[in-house]
Amino acid sequence: MKWQRAPRWTESQLFVAALVLPFILYDLTLHLSRLSLHFNEIAEPANVGTGAGLLLTIHWLLGDIAFALLACVLLLVRNQHGRLWVAVAIVLQIGALALGLINTASHVYFMQTADALDWPLLNHMFWNPHDLGLLLAGEVTVGQWCLCGMVFVLAMVGPWLVRAWALRAAHHEFYLGRERRSRAVAFSLVLLTLPAVALGSLPPGVAVKDRATAQSPVFYVASTALAASRPIDPAVDQAIAAARFFEPGRLSIERVSEKPPRNLVIVILESTRARAVTPYEPSLQTTPFLDSLARRSLVVDKAYAVIPSTAKALTAIFCSIYPSLSLEPRALTTGLLGRCLPKLLAEQGYQTLYMQTANPRFEGRLRAVPSMGFETFLKPDDMPSAGYEEANFLGREDDMMLGPSEQWLRAHREGPIFAAYLTVNAHHDYNRLTRHGDHHFFSADDALDRYLNNVHADDVFLRSLFAQYAKLGLLRNTLFVIVADHGEAFGEHGRRAHNSVPYEEALRVPMLFHDPTGERVQPGHLPGPVSQLDILPTVLELLGFRIQSGRLHGISIFDSPPDRVLITSCLGTCMTRVTASEAVIHHFGRRSDELYDLQSDPLEQNDLAKARPLIVQQRVAELRNFQRRLNAFFFFHALRARQPEARAP
């Protein structure tokens, strides 16, 4: 009897190999490209050699390795043509597709921001498909779309093509019938999934700057999902007491001045950091008009965003309510926007206007702006767009607002009026605007150069806006406030954009108050620090109102003490405690906490945390306590907002 060699591969083994191996190679390629382009943002270069680099690679691939081991569950199914086998195979394909998409999305996000993609952001985009669509259309390149297509082919098509090829193969190297071999090896491989997951949740064993960027994306997303699902506080009494710290009550105002009411204009400069404008950086001639205006205005030297996010900034500026630390618009969904500045002034006879050229569906502005009390909301659809350039994926340049603004002002010039303008020119991805010239300020970084060029375009918009008020005879009777929603980072501390940046480049913003008459606001400088939360109480005071009931989270800038402590937060795992002379940044374990002396080190280059650990420990305890109070505040307001639904039949 002639001896026959056993087949090398079973059908299940071939399918698993065809599903897993291409993904490991694909994700390995993504990781190596990250390391080659952004090594300094991931690892501590002085401590990393070839062996450490290999450990980093293995650690990042542990998500893929765990999935490969789990996929061996298919080898436990005996009948390789039965329904159970097909069902398990399809489930594994869906898992592979999800894994590949998470890894790809994490790679794209990291390449744009040098930060790790987390569950709150993924969840937000899932429930806000319009925001996701804008981001995909505006910021995902053709090459990155090709990566997504490759993921789909590898997960959903590739394994079945390989299986079809095996079934039609002329030779007999594949065992295609009912599997009768021992399943002990396959079962052991499946059990190894657990230690692979455990290893993936541990630190990489290599000195890294940020644990999250070194971790497997799927494990980091899973860990942030678990963290987001934790309850507010097991000690309910303590949580209630903490929530009262932020309770505003029902806010109302009354007029105390006998003079005729003055108009109010607030201009919010999108993504404009303090060091990007000439009044704060005289060597940078990006904003000559704003510079000349600053000489006739009260300039706040140190003003800070509460959270580097436009939606959160609008809540702080117009409502003087500290926004929630999550991506979700909890101030909106819990009904906290009902007593904001537009509503309060409308009750005093003001006519109110809000304008922006950005897509109004992004970040739920269509709901938020009316909820704050603005009577008129002029959107891009209400403005002529012909001849105006695309500033970024959100909208066209801000000059689009000038025509509709003049029409509205002419119709409401008898006043008093409150008008708010949100610009968009400086938002990423910084398409270079050229209608007012092509200006170059920083040749070493093209993105930064395009950004500064667009900041200059906003300066031209401001000049035109002030000229419009002067032409209509409204200038002298109007109080102007100019502030940014947040700043923008360009790798000064490794990260880019703004959402997850807890440093001065993203948090410190320009802020000035301009009174053309000089009666209520004298030109000069206010040292600070002050917050965006302080704008509402300040303008109420300047307009001749006082708070009758309720309370605000901010105070008048004229009452802000020089030793004031401000708490800011990024949309992610970081918070900053900042004073006039010190910044302490807490990263919640992702990276080492930081301490900077802002007087001697305003650009935050010399970290003093290791030299002063007790100070850092005390400051971090303050930040944690603040976070607990704020989370409790929104937690109980969310419960209160759901009560009517609970009572409904």
C-alpha cells in the first residue's frame, strides 16, 4: 500500500490565515510609517534602541495578535461546509473589518493630530453622522480612502477568494472535508487570547511620551469605552454636594444705568491663538488692524479658553457656564442654555443676531444657537457665496457675512442690538485664502504658514466689519468684544490642531474690549488671568445691568484677582491648572504630569514636575476635585432632564 502524505492545510486553517496574515502585514506597515514620521511624538528617543523599537512594534500589534488567536475558534468547528462554520467565518470577518477600520482611523487621526483616537470621539461621530461626513469629505485624503477600501477587501473579499481558489485547486494539498483532527491546539490558541489582551492593557515596557499612542488602537478604544461607562460616584451624598458647587439657579438681570442702552458686538475668532496676532506677538505682522484697534482698547494679557472646542467656547462665552468635559453637548441636552446672554438681553429689549459661515449642522449649532436665545441666526445658506473661497472643510471665508450683516443692521439700526460673529478662516485644514493677497509668515511649516495667512484674512474681515458699523452710524454707540474660541497647535508639544492640546498654544487666546467713546472701557492692559467665562458678567456690567438672581461661573474681569486660579480642560484625558505664573497639566496616567513656570518659560519648554513633585501632587488633587464636581453637576442635570420622560405614560 502506497503511503500518502497528510494534507498541509485544512480549509479552516487556510481561511484563518487568509483573514489574519494580510491584516497583520497591513497594520505593521501603518505602525512603521508612524514610527518613521513621528517617532519623537511616541517614544523617548534617548531611551529607545533597536530592541526597544521592536518591543514597541509588538506592543502596538497586540490587538492584531489577540484577534488572530481568537480567530482560531473557526478551527474548532468540525464541518467546514456547515452553517455554523459559515456563521463563525462571517462574524470573524466583521471583527476583522472593525479592527482594520479602527486601526486605520486611529492612524489617520494620529497623522493629523499626533494623538490617539478614543471611544468618546468614535461614539460621538457614530451618533452625529453629519459631523463625521464633513470630516471625511474635508480631511480624509484619497490615499486614506484607498486604505479603507483595502481594509474592506482584505476582510470581506480576500478570505473567500482564497477559499474558492483552494476548492478549485488541481492538487490535493488541502483537506476540504469534515475535520477530524484533534482540536487541542486550536483550543489552546484561543485561550491565549486572554494573556494577549492582558499584555495589551499594560504599559509597553519601553519609555514612551504617551501610553495611548503606543498602545494598540483597539485596546485603547476599549479601555476608554470602559472608563466612559463608569458611574458618577458611589457616594451619592458627596456627589450631590459636589454638584451644588456649579449650580447656577435661574439667572435674571435688571438695568441699573439711567443712560440709553448701548449696542453689543462679540466677534469670536476661530482657532486663533494669542501668539498668532500682532498685539500679542509684535514681531508677527499678521493683524495690523487688530494691532491698531488694541492701542485704543482694553487688552487682556492672559485670557484662556475653558476647553479648546468651539461648541464649548460658545457655552462659556454666551452663558458663563463651564461646559461638560465630554464631547456631548450636555449643557444643551440638559436645558442649561435657556438663560444665556442673548436671552437676557432680548428680555431687556435687545434685538439679537448670530452669524457664521461654517456649516451650521456641525456640532449641533442649529439647536444650540436658538437655545441660547438668539432671535436671528444667519447661516451660509442665507449668504451669497459666489466669488468667496473655501477656507476649510467647514465653510467659505468670513467676508461672506459682511453683506447680510449690513442688511440686518439697516433693518434693526434703531436698536439696541446684540450681534455675534463666529469666523471660520483659521480653522484647519487651512486652505490658503488669496483674495486679500497671499502672505507668508513662516516658511518652515507650510500648515502654520497657511494658518497665519488666514489669520491675516480675518484681520481684513475685522477691518471691514468695523468700517460697516461706522458707515451705518453705529460705531460709537457699540461696545465691541473680540475673543478667540481657542488656539491652535503646530507640534510645539508634539500635538496638532486643538481638541486634545492642554498647552498655551491651544488655551491662551486674544481678548480685548473696545469702547469707541472711552466712557466705560479705558484703553490699556489688564494682566489677567481671566477666562472666557468672564465675558458675560463683564459685558453686563459695562452695559449697565446687574444680576438680580442666579449665579455665573465667571466673574467680571475687573474683579479678577491677580492670584486667580483657572481650570481648563481638553476634549480628552488632560486638564490644566493655570495661574499668572504657573501651569500644571494632568494627563490622567497617559503621560507624566507637567509643571511649567510661565513667567520664565512662557512657551512651556522646561518641565519642572520631577523637581517639584509635592506641588504637582497638590495641584493634581485640585484638578481631580474640580472634575468630580463638574461631572456630578452635569450628571444630576441629566437626570433632571429625563424626569418628564420617566413620568410620561
